Amino acid sequence: MRFCDLTEKEVINVCDCKCLGNVHDLDIDECDGRIRALIVPGPGKWFGCFCREFELFIPWCKIVRIGPDIILVDIDEKEAKHKV
């Protein structure tokens, strides 16, 4: 699977069935090259587009399943938020 394939999939939290958005970036461990987390941008302030306050860092271990159209994750959204 390529990175561009991941960016096209919607990320869904199985705890509350909420759509978190699409994968924007990856956090990769420099030492061993493993993916540590998926990074999903938070909602924008103005019209849902501009000035994002936070990003969601979703640890790789919290991914439940990667399907053909969606990525299911099991996270506490408050813990996954990181200021931009």
C-alpha cells in the first residue's frame, strides 16, 4: 500500500463512530523506519478550512482495521490531540 492510498481513506473512530478526516501525514521512527502514528488534521476554524488548532496523532497500535475505503481506529480523541 502506498501513502497516497492511505490519504484517500476516511479515518473513523470506532468508539463514537465519528469521522475524524483523512490521513495527512505519517510519524516515522528514524531508527528502524516503522510508522509510529497516522496524522489527521483537525477541523479548520473558518468555514472548516483555515487555521487548524490541532492535529490528531493516531498511534499505529490503535488502528483496528484498514479497509478498502476506511481506516478504523480506537482512540480517545482528547489524548490524540496535539497543538499545531
